[in-house]
Amino acid sequence: MRIYDTQRSGNAWKVRLFASLLGLKLDRITLSIDKGDLRQASFLATNPLAQVPVLALDDGRTLSESFAILFYLAQGTPWWPADAFAQAQVLTWLSFEQALHMRPIAQLRLHLSLRRDRSVDDADMKACRSEALEALRLLDHRLGEQGPGKWVATADHPSIADIALYPYTRMAPLGGLDLDAFAHLPRWLARIEALPGYQALFPGQPELNLSTTER
């Protein structure tokens, strides 16, 4: 299988991380947004939405949208629970990640650390900060409700909800958000990073998870 991604895509990191935890090898094709690779006809033929990640299966079929790819890869594994209620809980937190969590954190990271084209005092950045802090508060509260050693949507085994929520939570400090201010998030992040097969944003270099230097 192949994954089309960009160097710093948090959504693509979800897929690479999950594949690594499953012991699956993905051939990586890394594209450049700045060079216009996502608008090239060759890539648009793969995904007309011009977004990464895209997972190309060995039979030629392709899947886009990170949560859809995670769902596909999780089938037949403990990462997708058998119980219908537990499945619904996973879907709830996948929806939360897409609707409330990812966007404000990603916008803060993009504009304050990567592009550096906005100020923390700009109205849109203040709004993103408020939304991001509320999303992190809700996630932290959920982890507290679940109890020590438990996971976001399930109890005794992590699910794809944990994988979906991990990358942008881990990178939240790039948007000026202090994760140490939360009671449960740091320990949850550490437990994910201790899982066998954990893959950092730059494989083998976890110290670069919060780096802004192009590699």
C-alpha cells in the first residue's frame, strides 16, 4: 500500500502512526503544497478533493479522508470494537475530532508557528484559541471520566478515536496552547507514545514533533 501525504500533515500522520502500530508498511509519497503538487492533474486523478492523505491499495483502489482510512485499516483488529455501543462511542469521538478539535488547533499551528502570518492578538486567532481550549478541555474531561489507564472511547484497548485525536493534540503547543495545564492529556499522550510501533511525525525523531524546521 502507498500513502500520499505532505511533510507536516497531521491527518496523514494519523494514518502513518496507525499503520505503524499495526505493523503495516506503507510506501510514502510526500507531496508539496507550496509547489502546487496537490493541484497537479496526476494527483487530482487520485483525489479530486486535492487533499491528503490518500491511501492507495494494492489492487488500485484509493481511499481518502483520514477517519475513513483509519476505519478501513482497523477492521478485524482490537482498534475497532465488536460491540455496537462501543463502535458508536468511537464514531462520536471521531466526529468530535473533525467538527470541534482539529480545525482550531490546526489553524493556530499553521498561522502562528508554520507560516507566522498572524498574531495571537488577531480576532480570528483569539477565536481559534478559545475554541481549541474548549475542545482540549472536553477531551481532558472525557479522559478523567474514563479513569486512569483508560482510553477516549473505549476502556481496555485504544481505538482509532485515540489515533485520530493524537496528532493535533500533540502539536497544540505550536499554537501557543499549554498541555501541562490539563490534568489528563499529558499522561494520555505519553501512553500513546509508549505503544509498540509508535511513529513520530518524522519517523525515528520524536524530538521533532514540535519542530518548525523543514526536513
